[in-house]
Amino acid sequence: MSLTTIMAASIQLDALAHRYERAFFDLQTCVPLAGNPVQAPMLWTRIDDLRAAIANLTKEKAQVLGDLQDYFAGAPTDFSAAQHALLAAAVAKAQPAAFLPRQLVEQVSARLPWRTTSDTPQDVLTQLAKAIGLSLPAQLRALAALLGSSTLNAAPTRYTAESVPYPVDSLIHQRTFVFAAIAAEYQMANYQTLTPEQFWQWQLWRLNHIFGIPIATYNARTLVPAAADTGLSADAVVFYPPAAPPEVYFLFRGTENTKGAAEPLHLTEALAHPLAAMDANLIEGYRDWRYNVQAVLLGEDTEMSQIDAARRFVAEVLAQLPTTTKAYGIGHSLGGHLVQSLQLIDGAFAAGYTLNAAPVQLRQIQQIAPERFSLETWTALQAATSRGIANASDSALLAQTVTDPRLAITNEGFAQDITRLFYNLAGNVYVGSYHAVQRPGLQYPFITQVSDYLSPAEIRYAATTLGDFFKKTASDQTTSLSWQIVNYMRAWGETPHLPASKSIRYRRDYLRYLTATGWLSTEPVISARSLPRWLTSRLSAGKLRTFRQIRFDMLQLAVYFHIIDGAQFFFLD
């Protein structure tokens, strides 16, 4: 092997990880079909095709890792002795079953070559998902980055000479770059052997064949310590092209955060049970959702909220850079809301990109920056969006103000993404343009047009009920947050202030919507015996029956199609 072949192997490993992730996406698109007997023949055909694809990927992975292991078993030639040993250990760790419980490996491997007559489609989908989990695409990406970065730094003069010019003003319009930036906000813990600067050197080379330009990074919680208490997670990456002004990319993370920033994330852990992500980092998720509800739904703002911390972070970074620096914003989910809000309030970015973003809440923006529009315009905007952007009554006014193309924010999302529910709520809009995509042939029942099922009064009641929950709970109290949530569930859905007829209709309409969208089954799918005592002792029989009807596979699918792992494949095909 030579440096050239090692670099090629690193690129191949990264591509393998992407293909594993694509296979997982294809598996997930089968989930809505698994309970439909009419779809069984087509579903089994898809499953058999995916089984063959996964087997081929595994063979290719074994060949690449085997070649690398043979190379690093020899004496150092291209790397220092210490770096050679580090890379050898990383390659060995990536070999199958090197760190996973043997029982899990044997259980999954034994079931993969065939299916029994007792297997349901969902059983086989789960088996194949675990097979991909055993391959750990995230770890393959980490190994690819380590190998690639090490090769670049082993021969910097050579790769600088081979570098193409930096694409000034264009990375923000490159989907592969913005997706890599969004993914990095969630996966940086998997790259602990690299500095952030080394990671971005590798990304520039992998995506654009660029090497040799200086790079600097900033973290919001380091630069603005108060940001941690708000739940804000953000970074800034600065590129210094040799013959152009610096470019800084502000990256804002969304709501879901399956593990702490210092802990690597592997797919098998997310497959452990449907609520693993919620359990793993409850307080981080709670703080994000508190902001989602208070700011995006209700338009209420606190003295030190995520938007305040985000504004301070942008200002702090720009204060350390030349005045000619061009700033760009990239965000996903809640992070996309922040990018749009910062642009509408401060005009912070030359351009921006968001994926499956929560919208901007006009009531919040008016509190923060009342001078942004005249009082007459604010009043007209609120009236035009009294039922949300999905039912806006004055598109011309919106086009002249918040959706003005000159704001240069491009928002993209899956047409049935869960954040689209926001667009039925008063005062919610997107800033700049919005492009929704659908996957042809995908039989996914999630319904975003909630106003077809719920009246405006029922929607308002749900929003205020959520707001009430966050007013009655806190992440910093001595009482466990999980206990606070369970205790609040005891009162969830109680409507003592409503007449009996309206109360019955309210509950019926919500259950009808949740059933139509695939989140509730018409019959219980969870055994009463499997419910834990701490839950059964605190909830009524009616609430327990509803809980038993929850389809966690569909809930998990809604999350998967929302996060970068799944959402990317609506755009990259």
C-alpha cells in the first residue's frame, strides 16, 4: 500500500458508510407496509433485495479492512511510529465483533441467511436493521476521516499542490457540504481522535479536493458559557481562502440529541428501544423542547433564551474576524429556526440553509425586534398568519417581508416531516424560500395538515397545554425530570374548564388524528403485563389503554425521517 491507496481506502470506507445508511433508509421505508397483508409479496421482494445488498456491502467492507490490517501489521513506512500504531489500532477496532457482545453478533448472524415461516415482515426488518447496526456506519466514517486526515498531514506539500482553488461563496449552495455540516453537529463525538480543524480539512478534501487553507473553529458553549443553560448547541467554522475574504459557517444543532457531546453514538444503541434517544439525554431534549414550545408555538421569550445566546455567539465570533468576513448560517430543526430568526432580526448572514426547520414565530420576533417592521405591518402579518403559514391569508405581504428572496435563506424539508405541524399555528412563518420534497411511492401515513382534524380552538388548546407543562416543570429542580413528566401525564387531556360535550369532542378529534397518522393503533399493541409498575401506578386505565395503542415503530420512523440520517436521502437520490 502507498499513501495514494490509503487515501483511496479512506474514501471507499466513507462511501461504504453512506451505502449502509442508504440501505437502512430503504429498510425504514418498508415499515409502513409491514402490517399490511396486501403489501406482503412486494415487501418480501424488497427485503430479499436489501438482504443481498447488505451481504455485498459486508463483503466489500471486509476486503477493505483486511487490506488495511495487512498493511498496518507491517513496519511503519509512510507514517511515524506513533501514528502508524494509532491507525493500526483504529483499523483493528473496526473489524466485525471486535467490541460488540458476542451473543448479539451470533443471534443476528444466525437469523440473516434465511427467514422462517414464523417471521413477520417487521421481525425481518428488525433483523436487517441490526445487521447494519453491527457494521456501525458511524465508526466506518470515523475511521475514514482518521485515515484521510492522517494521509493529508503525512504529505502536506503534495496535497497542497494537488488542491483545487477554494470555491468562494459556493459551499453554502453545495448540498453535500451543508449535509456534512449538519451531520457533524450530531456526530463530532465519533471523531475524538481528530481536532475540529483536522476534521474540516478532511471534509474539504473529501468533498471538493481542497487542502492547505487555514481553518479555525469556535464553540458556542465555550465562547458564551451561558448558552449551555439555554440548551443552545452551535459551532462556527472559519475558512481562510488565500485570495478572498474569510468565510465563517455558523452551524446550529436541532432538538434531538441522542447522547452527550462527549459520548460516541452508534446505531445499535438507537435500536435498543424506541425511546433510547429520549432517555439518553432527557435534560438536553427538555431544554430544547421548552424553547420550541415557548418561543416557536407561543411566541413567549425569556431574558436568556436560545435566540439570545445565538445572537451573542454570532456577535462574539464576528468580533474576532476581519470586517470583510462573509457569514453563512446552517441549521437543522430547531437550529434552522435559529438561522431564520437571526436573519430576520439582524440580517446576520450572506446566505443560509436549513433542513426540516422549525419556523419563525412572528410574536417572538416582534418582542425582540419591534423596529423590524412598522406597527401596521406587524398587525397585518399577525392577521395574515392567524392560522399559520399553511393557511396564510396574504401571500403578497409575506413575499414582501419574511419570504423575501433577498433574505437569502433556503429552507428544505420532507413534505411529511413532523415540523410541518408548526405551519398550522398562528404566527408561524418561514424566512426566505421553502422547498418541500416527497418521495414518490412512499406509503407513509403521517399527516401534517392537522387542521383537517382539529379546529383552531383545539389546536390553540394543545399549544397552551404544552406551554403549561413547561411552566410547571423545570430541568434544574431537585425532583427528577422524568418523575415530573410522568406526574404531569396524569393531568394530560383533562379539560375541566370545557363543557362535557366539548371535552368529549376534543379527545375524540385528537385520537382520530393520531390514528389516521399512524401513531395510534385501533387496538393495543403493547401487552398490559409488559408495562412497568411506576407507569401503571400513576396513570388511569383510560390513559394506559391509549399508551398501549402507541405504535413506537411509527414514532421512531417520524424521528428518523426528520433527522439528517434519514432526511438526506430525500434529496441525494
